[in-house]
Amino acid sequence: MTKSETSENFKTLERLTGIRVYTFNSNRRMPPGSIGWMDRVIITRSHIICIEDKIGRDVLSDKQKEVGKSLKALSRFPGSRVVYYLNYRVDAVLCS
């Protein structure tokens, strides 16, 4: 599965469920303040879900790890159900 196919799947999810999926992984250079930010943010009625797409052998950068660590810490506060960080890994093996 490619990143384009993953993007199409998220568009379908948005269309079928009505939740908002914001995509930040474009081919354009990212502004300095957004380096390390997630590829996608999904907003539902009760949650904000941050997703970093990784395909095959692609790995998290140091900045992405730092952002992920902060989001994971935030999601662990007692009663917090607002922010989750997911490292969404898409491997060819899962597509069979």
C-alpha cells in the first residue's frame, strides 16, 4: 500500500463517517514550525487522533519521535481522552 492509497482510504473514512481528516503530508516543503508534526489529524466528537504514516522501511525522524513522545505524555493524563498518538505503520505484509 502506498501513501496515496492510504490517503484515499482516509478520504473514504471521512466521507462515510463524517469525521474530519486533515492531511499534512504533502510533497511541498513544510514550514519550520510544523517539522515533525503528524501526517494526519482526525477530529471526532470526543477525540483528536494524530497519525504518522510510515511505509515499509520508513522510520520516524528525531523530531517526529519528540512530537510523538509529547503527544503520548499528554494522552496519559488522568481523564484525558482528547489526544492520542498512533504510529500507523503500513507494511506490504498486512495487505495480503
